[in-house]
Amino acid sequence: HPEARLVRAFFQESPMMNWFAASRYRRFLALGLLASLGLLAGLPSLAQELSWRGSSVQGPRTPGVNIRWGVAIFSDGATATTRRRVEAAGPPSESRLPIRVEAEYRFADGATLVMHSLETIPLTPAMTHAPGEWRGEGQIVSGTGRFAGATGTFRFRAIMGMDPRTDGVLGDGFLEGQGQYTLGGAPR
């Protein structure tokens, strides 16, 4: 039929049909892009996991500042020395003291990881640190070397007031921590 040929030719060569065809192509690309982004969003976080155990002992004390020295072993086998700088973050209340802690982990390869936390510790009636367990959380704020630009969060459980003379105990404090970090602000 000659009319069918004319209709077919109109729709195949028409600028309107070219726009529809191109529009369909653009929609296909947009849907593909959105689907790809949706799949990427469903991927697990690219943040690095971190877990460690450490032991520490009382270091120098000055009015208002307490230093603790220790060692930590990370789940990947890395070892680090630790320095925890502890100072009061407010007045004691109800036999508890809010403290600010700056912890630096220094690894064998020279890399460092710095963590800050606000914690509350139990006090004895004599206003000294009471033995026992406490938990807390904080921020991973910086690092150097393989941890350059590190930021993230962590949580921990600590047992304090242990007797370091006890067989197998390496200090008067023990800490277990877990966290996540990224490097340079981008997931790593």
C-alpha cells in the first residue's frame, strides 16, 4: 500500500521521531546511570575497620594532667606504643569525673593515629580514680604516614585498677577498642 509507505517514511524520517528516538536513548542512559549509582550506594562502606587491645601504666602526673604510657596490638598484627593525656573536663559530680583524653598510637613504621574522647570515670571517696570497668566512645582526629588524614569514630571498654604485680598482667589498665576511619575525607 502506497499510504503505508508514506506513513512509515514520515515516522522514520520525521524530526519528531528522531527526537523521540533520541529521547528514548537519553532516558535509557539516565536510567542506567541512576541504576549504577543505586548499586554503588548499596555497597558496604569503604571505611577501614580497626580493632585493638592495649595495656597501660600510670606515667607522670602534674596538677590537672595525667599521662598514661602503654602498648597496643591491633587485629592486623601491627603494634604501637601509646600515650594517653588525660585531664579533667569539668568538676566531679556524684562520685564521677568527666575527663578529656588525647590518645596517640605510634606504630613501628613511624605512622601515628590520634584519637580524642570525652569520658566519665568513677571516683573513690578520696577523689582518686576508682578501679573497675567503663566504656566510652570518641573521634579519630588525625594521623600520619599510612594514617595521614584519618578521621572516624571509635568505642572502647576499659578495665582500670588492675594490680600489675599479678602474674600475666602487664599494667594497671587494659583497653579493648573498635573503630572505623577514612583517609583524607574520602572513604578508604
